[in-house]
Amino acid sequence: MSIYFDNNATTKLDEPVLDAMLPYLRETYANAASLHKPGRAARAAIDSAREQVAALVNAHPSQVLFTGGGTEANNMALKGLAARLKPGRILVSAIEHPAVLEPGAALTRSGWQVEQIPVDAQGRLNLQAYARLLEKGDVRIVACMYANNETGVIQDIPAISALAREHGALMHCDAVQAAGKLPMHYRQSGAHTMSLSAHKIYGPKGVGALILDKGLDIDALLHGGSHEHGLRGGTENTAAIVGFGKAAELAVQQLEKRRAHTRELRDHLQTGLRAINGIQVFATEAERLPNTLQFSVPGFDGESLVMSLDRYYIAVSPGSACASGSVEPSHVLLAMGLPADIAKGAIRVSLGKDNSQDEVNQLLTVLAQLTQGGAPMPSINPGVLAG
Amino acid sequence: MIYSNQIETRFRNPGYPGAAQPIDLTGRAETPGSAAVLQLYLQIENGRVMRASFQAFGCPACIAAGDWACEWLTGRKLVQINTLNATQIESALELAPAKRHVALLVEDALANALTNTVTRNPP
Amino acid sequence: MMQAIYLDNAATTALAPAVLSAMQTQLEKCYANPASTHGPGRNAAQVVAQARTQVANLIQARPEEIVWTSGATEANNLAIKGVADFHHRQQRKPGHIITARTEHKAVIDPVRDLESRGWRVTWLNVDAGGRIDVPALAQVLTHDTALISVMHVNNEIGVIQDISAIARLARENDITLHVDAAQSLGKLPIDVDALGVDLLSMSAHKLHGPKGVGALYVRQRPKARLLAQIQGGGHEQGLRSGTLAPHQIVGFAAACTLAGSDMAEEQGRIATLRNDLWGKLKTLPGLIRNGNGEKTVAGILNISVEGVDGEALLAAVTGGEQALAVSSGSACSAARAESSYVLRALGRTPELAGASLRLSLGRFSTQADVDIAADKISWEVNRLRALSPLWEVSSKMQAAS
């Protein structure tokens, strides 16, 4: 059985979530837009899921718009807001997920100027630099993630939103990693839009949400029909939405338990890593998600370390896992001012509610062996060895 | 489409359908464009409605309103009849705001009936 | 739970047991992100690759020509706006698009969005049977026509368009052809090369697969050129980012394989049921069948009923004893009770367009469903007409004339 330490990439579907989904895969399959009885039953299930997801971030159910996932929610926020504004400047933090950086970049095609807000060496947004960028004027949209997927560093979203609002800018917050791991409050965050994903909180893949005020002037990303108040076309994925609702409900109920458990494991891991020669843990001085720890091992690049650990059936991620196993150095660590060879060597351990201390100890044992040359692995980047 | 119990029951199984003979008074009302049409038929004995019935073309709320009106009318004195108003019908049927016109339709049909005497055919 | 007689398979379908079991295995056992490089991630990627081949096989395409989406709506948005954005970037100005008035909202709405961004749009009319007049289409081509978007099978009336003829025109004029095949996938044999399409939208939940997943076929040779609409990580060859949902994808693939395995028999069986249903219903006076009866997919029957109110008709047949699950007009616009724009495009009055029922059959439809539906509809239509102060008069007038 493998040890799964990649819970920021995706999580295992929780059993009660699957149980909640099954009736909507089996019997209540009707189209929720249909007016007949089975259609109304599907609609009712979506309505309760909307309440459950709203509760995850202390929002009102009317503020929840279901999407096909976090990436779609981020795309909709940036492009949908931009579509209703005169092109101007967009500020995005330098450590955003590609799901924010890339739609941001796409907006340059329609006349927008996209600039990155730097972070400090601990991965926290540089508030002075941010303020200076705002003061130059014409900033229409600011995007900053609640917590980073690689380092786990938590940003001061209320402060960042407040500054954006002072300068008349709309604020988007990618909260995909933070939801379910921290107590969240949509209104208090000050964000105008906030994206969420189900599969990061033990829910199903293929469903997410954008939290937004009903009155917000925003364009649809997927046009087609009057679903979700005309803001998101497409037949609702009832089973997945119900699963998202259940996962959100459990995340709220078990928030403290999950936080305490993963934090204990994370701290145990961090203490253990200190005993291994040369391991560098990132962003330790910043406030981080309780479950996330990113570090580099000298003599290894991230990709080969992932492959080595894989032979011991331990699943971790090299920086951020995205479309392809890219060996680009982590843009997050580069933004924190780390040299490229260190950034390339980073791996991320992201713990979940089902991980155990025993599993963490196994990882520590294997890492100790690997660094002592007990299981030599060739580096795929000779530059790292040379350095 | 979700209807109140009153509408659901009366639409599915109206108690006063048709044009029950004999007819002493009848009145018809239509919404603009004839999207809904309601006709009431009343049999009068000694200044009282002995029997009421209706015909309707329209949505379920329209049919239910015709039926409810007939029930309300049955047994009432003619002099009491013009106390029936749209608000009463709205609350009795729990009409959605978009369906208020059916209550007005009943008011109009009744008003027309009170001025439209039918000569009974000799038996 | 679902007590109604389900005749709304054009809106969505029940999962086939084989589909559900394929999905359940993934949901329970395989949860890694297919983009992850570790073992569990590679296993998930393998599952996705196998599914890609299965879906490609149903339309005679190559696996690398399949781009996963969250459904046909997203596939349509990607095709239409993606081609338009590419054209706009190349030509530095908007161009011209041709589509039909009877398309699904998932095509109409993205095209309208482009219209609001400066694109010129030709909205083709259809004949009384719902078909596009191909010579008329040839007349409206212009030098900057970037895209023709036409549905294979209409979701309301089931009419089949002559895609090959339209494709020949598109090919001759070097115009990209997009086809929304949400209603035809698994019901008509599709060979993307024989049809000559460049882009083809697919949906899983219309053929007994799961909701929330679909795909866009993107021709490789000659390469259809389009820009991504959802960016962020470069998944799906950069055309559509976002973590893939293997359980959905596997369900879609299982549904495609199932549909491909018995398409001819199954569609034949469904056509027989549909014809029987129409045979029973047409004994009622004042019933009109909408759409070209001959060029129609097996599972759809659309009727307009004279002398009844549309809302009352739908409420009557979808409620009470032996309630039917059927649609009136298009399910997707049903949340707003407006009369069907598709039926009005065929020349129906707003009243007749409103007083219409779409009965759509699927793999699990039975003769008993058809018998019950025919009885229920006949009974309710007669009841409502008997209650109407107008019907007696108009039927007498008809009898007299």
C-alpha cells in the first residue's frame, strides 16, 4: 500500500461523500433544469449542497456559483470581471497558481496590463511593493491566493483586499488550498470573488465553486442556457455537487480535528527533517497551512526525488504538480528569491486527515537513507551535482 | 413547476367542471390575447346560487381559480356575491405574484355573470 | 425514488450499470491527480489514456484528438470562442460566423457573446421540418467566414442535419466546421473523417454516462486552430486546463463503448417504440408532430397539441397518478417557461410552440412506458379540452368546414 503525501494535489474521496453521491448516480439522475418531479428532486439536492458549500466559507447560499472546478472558477473570476471593465492594470501575486497566472496572461490579448506583486523570502506578499503598485493608478483587479499550494504560506487577505478596495480595484482570491484547512469567512476576507475546489477537501474531482455577490458585474465564462443565473451554462453535475456539499459539511465539522492532526504530523516531520544533513525547509517563519511542508534535499532535484520516493511507494510532489511533470524550477520559490538549483530541488509533502505518524516516520527513514547514499539515484540534472 | 396544494388538487380533480344545466347567469372573461379564458355558469333559486360550474382554458392556477370560485359561490345569496374580490382568491389559492391575473379573471367573469341573464329553455 | 415514467432522455439519461461500476471503482480506489508524476498519479493517467481511446473509437478519431471538458456546453464554448479568438488574433479583427436559429443555447449563447464583441453572425433559417437548406448556406459565405457551427441532431425535435454536405462546402472554402453532437453521439454512427468535421462536441450524460464530463474532438490533420478558453497548467495539450476527473472520464468511456457495442439494434428498438408511441397518440385530433419525421433520430418525438394551454398540458402529464417525466420545449430553457424558439423557427405559433411535449426515449425505455405515456397524454388532453370553453366551439367549427 502506498503512502499518500500529496493531499494538496488532490485528496481521496471520503466514504460518506461517496455514499452521499451514489443516490444521485443511481436513482435521482434527472436534469436539474427539468420541471418534472425527478428534475425538481435533483434541484432540491443542489440547493442543499449550495447551503453546505456556503457554510464552508461563511457565505450566503445565493453567493455560491458551481463550476467544473477551481481552474474554471479562477478563469471565470479574472476574465468575467475583466470583460465588464475598461482594460487597465491587473495585479497578481508572483506566487499564484497557473490557474490564475495563465488566464491573467490571456487578458493581455484584450488590452490588459498584467503585473506581478513580489513576495518576501518567506513567501508573504510584499505589502509595501503592493501599495506602490496600486498607487501608480488604474488597477482594476487584484488577485492573490489565500494560501499557497507549494509552501502553504497564508496571505493576509483582509489587508490585501482592503488596500485593493481603497484603490477602487476588485479583489479575487483563489482559496482552493485554504478552504477546509482554515476557518474562512467570505465577507470578512474582503474579496469580491473567491474560488473553491471539491477535490482538495475529500470531495469529487470535476466540481468547484466561485463565491461572489449576486450584484457583482461579471460575465459568464461558459455561455449556454440560464443555469446558475445565466452565469454558468451546462447541465448541473448533480452527484458531484452533492458530493462537494457533503465534503464541505464534513470539512466544517472536522476542521479543528483535521488541523490539529495534520499540524502535529507536519511538526513531527519538520523536526525529523532537521536531523537530516543539508535539508532546507522553506517558509518556516511564515504562517503556513497546517498540512504543508516544502523542502529541498541537497544532491537531488525534485523530480528525481519524487521518483526515488515513488520506489518506496511514497507519493509526494515536486513543487506544484500540474499538467505535465515539468522540470521547471518552482516559480514560487524563485519569487521568494531562492536560486534556481535549490528551487529545482524542492519537493512538497502535503498531509491529509488519513495520514499517520508511522507514515511520516517511514518517509524520514527513507530520506535519511537516500541522503546517505543508501539508495543512490542519478540526478536528471547534472547541473545540480556540479553545484 | 410547483403549485400550492389548493391549485394542485383543484387542477387535477376539479369539483365543478363543465356548463351544468340549467343556467340562469353566465359570465366570461379573458386575459388580453386570450391566453386564459374563464366562463362561470350559475343556477339561481330564490336569490341564492344553487349550483355553480365553470369552463376554463389556461394554466393550472386559472383552472383552480374557476373551481374555487364555484365552491365559494355555491349556496351564497346573490347579494353577497359581489363581496368576492381578487385578494381573497389570491390568498385562498396561495397564488404566486406572476399568477395574480387569474384572480382578476374570476372577478371579471363574476361581474359579467351578474349582468348576463340567460333565459331558461322551457323544459 | 424516481417514480415517474422517464421519457426525458434527451435532457439526461440514467447511468448504465456498467458505467456506474466503472465509476465506482475509480471513486473508491483511484484518487490521485493524473497530472502527478508519482505512481498513483501515473496509474490515474493510464486510466485516462485508456478512456481517451475508447471515446475516440466511437467517432473514428485518434485519441490525441480528444480534449476532455466538463460537458458539451464547455466543448461548444471552447470550439466557437476558441476558433474565433484564434481568427481574431491572426486577422487582428473579428470575422463572420454562420450558425442556425435552432441550435442549442450552448451554441447560441457563445455566438451571441461573439456578436457583442464585433463578430458578424448569420443565423440560418430552417425549413418546416427543421433542416438547414445547404444551397442557402452556400449563399452566405464570405471571405472572412471563420466558422460554421451546426448541430448534428436537434435536441428538441430530433431532426438530423446533412453534415456531410455542409462539410463539403466548408472544406471547399477553407472554413472550420464545428458540429454539436451532444444528441447524436452513440445514436448515429459518427465517423469524423467521413463526415468531414473539424470540431465535434460530445456529452457523456446524454448516452447513459455521467454528468459533468464531455469532450471536444479537435482535428489534427489538417489541424483545427483554436485558442484555449480555460487556462492554468496546460492540461489537454494546452487547450483545456484543470485537474481531470478520472471517475467521470472512465464513466464517459464506458458509456461510449456500450453505445458502440449495440447501436444498430438498440436504436432500432427505440425507433420501434417511438413509432408506436406516435401511432397511438396521433389518433387524438389536433395533434401535430414537430420536425421532419423521416430525418429524425430514433429517440425523440415532439408534438404540439391544439386546444390546450402549454403550462396546463405539462403540469397535467407530469403530475398525478403515473406522472411522466417529459419536457416541454427545451429542458435547458425550461427554468423560464418561454415557448420554444426551435418550434417557432419551424413556423409554429407561440401557442402551439408552448403547448408542446418532447418525449425522448433511451436504453431503459420499455413498451410499458410507451403504453402508459400514450394513455396518460390522451386522457389529460381530452380532460383539458373538455374543461375548455373554446375547444367545443373550435372542434365544431372544424367539423362544419
